[in-house]
Amino acid sequence: MTKNWTKEEILEVYNTPLMELIYKAAEVHKQHHKVGEVQVSSLLSIKTGGCPEDCAYCPQAARYHTEVKVHKLMDVAEVTEAADNAKAGGASRMCLGAAWREVRDNRDFDKVLDMVKTINSKGLEVCATLGMVTEDQAKKLADAGLYAYNHNLDTSEENYNNIISTRNYDDRLNTIKNVRKAGLTVCSGGIIGMGESIEDRVGMLYTLSLLRPQPESVPINALVAVEGTPLEDQPPVPIWDMVRMIATTRIILPNTAVRLSAGRQGMSMEGQALCFLAGANSIFAGEKLLTTPNPDYNQDMEMFKILGLSPKKAFADKEKEALV
């Protein structure tokens, strides 16, 4: 049975002495997941830049002057080639990101549906993050073979308007509801290091814990401060904050895949090892994470070898459900 956490209880978990917190999180992880198994996902920006939103962390917002070049929607053939490369590099999930405010029912969306069908036929789980979607659009994506939809909460409801003003928190939650109604798995997490308080971090986890069912996947991102964005001067997130956030997420959401996401480029292998010990069981691999640098596949496979980790197979969770 899913535990109903209070904000106070989550804050208490977050503030547990670090070594004790890691130990507790590792115990929870061991009970609910295969130790040493990590899903490798690839993230591809299929339409880059020119977004009308004002997310303070994002170099793809049209209103900010960053070095991100605007690119129209990629062709299906280019995405197919990227999927082949991702699979060859050990990825079992391919995530497609488009810098849109929302999905529109047009030729571009039809093209995305073709991308999903093609990647799915290669035996890869397909995830998409395309902005807000209606229930009907989510159903079309599901029918095309989409496995998961990503729509991050980013931060707490209380802090949300400090980061984004072009949409509200309910818009986020409604998209997640539409995705769930369409029978897709939900990927939703947030970013730390944007000047938020510990209470904001806890508040975001509290909202995620209230979702029924809880998200199958929660990415924890460390802000990559990009020149030209309002958050360009934010200091790097200390590794201890990432470990603490991942451990807390693991304890609060025991069945969820916790994704060690943006910010890995600035982490040592030792830091990442602590994140895996604290319950992270998914990473994004490949040279770029949408528009920010990321370790390449070879580096990650070398790390897996040293740490004794193994890549998770595609659709393993569906196979597990079928056995229950």
C-alpha cells in the first residue's frame, strides 16, 4: 500500500544525517529494485529553441539571448539514425524533446507520431516531452507506441511563479492527468539549484507523492546555469545536495525509477557512485542533454564496468508486471 507522506515527514527524511540517509535509501532501493541495474536513456532534441515560454533555467526560450541555435523539427530519418546509435551505445529508452509550449494537431505532430512508431519498432522504449498535451493527443501518442511522457513539475507550487510565469502549476498537473488517462507511464521530476529553499524541494516531492498512481519515473536535475538565462549566475549544486535529494526521493517513492539527470557532466565518478548507492537507477547518456553537455556513452560504460553496474533492458517493467 502507498504511504501518505506529510510535508513534515518528508522534511524530516531530507534532514536526516547524510550517511544515515544514504544507508536508509539503499535499504529501500534493495527491497524494491534490482541492485546494480541502471536504465540508460538517450535524450534527443527533435525541435530546438524558439520556445515562447519564459522558464528561467532554459536556454531554449526565445526571449533569452543564449548560444542555442533554433532548429526546426528533425526529419524522421535523422531521428531513426539517432535511435540506432543510442541502441548501439546501450540505451534502452529514447526520449524525444521538442521546445514547444503545447502540442498542436498539425503535420509536425503527425511527424512525431511517425518517429514514435519507428523507434518503438526497434525495441526501444520511447518517451516524449513536448509541452502540454490534451487527453486526445496523449491517446494518439500511446497508440503510436509511446511508453512514457515527461512533464516535470520543476519545483514546488509555492516557488513555481518565481521560475515560470507563462503557465501555472495546474497546467502541469493537468497534462500529467491527461497522460495518465491515456494509459501512458508518467515521468515527472524537477530541478534543484535554482535558488529554491529546502522546503521547495520537499514541496515538489510532496506533490509527486500525492499522485495516484505515483510517477513511474522521477528525474532529479541539477541546474546547468546557462549564460543569457535569468539563472546564469546560480552557483553549481553541491554533490551532497544531489545525493540527499536522490536518497529522499528513493525513500518517498520506493517503486519509482529515480533518474540522475542534468548536471552529471560536472560530477565525479565517486559522486555519481554515491547517487547510485542512494537509489538512482537511471541515467541519460550521450553527448548532449537537449542543449547542455553530458557524458558520452563510452565514458558511462567505463563507469558501469568500474562500479559493477549493468544496463537495464527495455520493457523490463512491463515483463515484471506480467509475471505478477
